[in-house]
Amino acid sequence: MSECVASSASFDRDRDDSDKSRQSQLQRAFASGIVGSGHPVNEVRVEKLREEIYRWRTERQRVLAKLQAKRGSTTAGSARS
């Protein structure tokens, strides 16, 4: 008789673990569905990243132009000497 009780308790515990696992999987699937690639949060994030890349490019171009102008002025000055 005690084997049946132990077996039943084990079965109930396994079933509870399985239900929790299934529930956890459903919650993850639901969350993934909400925050998919078309979600507004991702769209805003991508737009902010694009703006940051644009800012880096323009800053890089400004610094390169400044360096080239500086090199040009030093090269012209040394050619005159």
C-alpha cells in the first residue's frame, strides 16, 4: 500500500513539474510574440542606432577633413622653405 502512495506522490510531483515547464514555455512564446521584430520598441531602437551611426559618420568626416586641411597647410609651408 505504501508503494502506491509513494508512486502516486511521485506521479503528482512529475505532473506538476511538467505543467510548470509547459506554462513557462507558453509564457516565453507569448512574450516572444509580443516583442517580435515588428514591435515598436525594436523600431525605435533601430532608428536610434541609425541616428547614432549617422552622427559617427559625420563626426569622422569632419575630423578627416580637418586633418587633411592641416596636412595640406603643413605640406605647403614646408614646400615653400
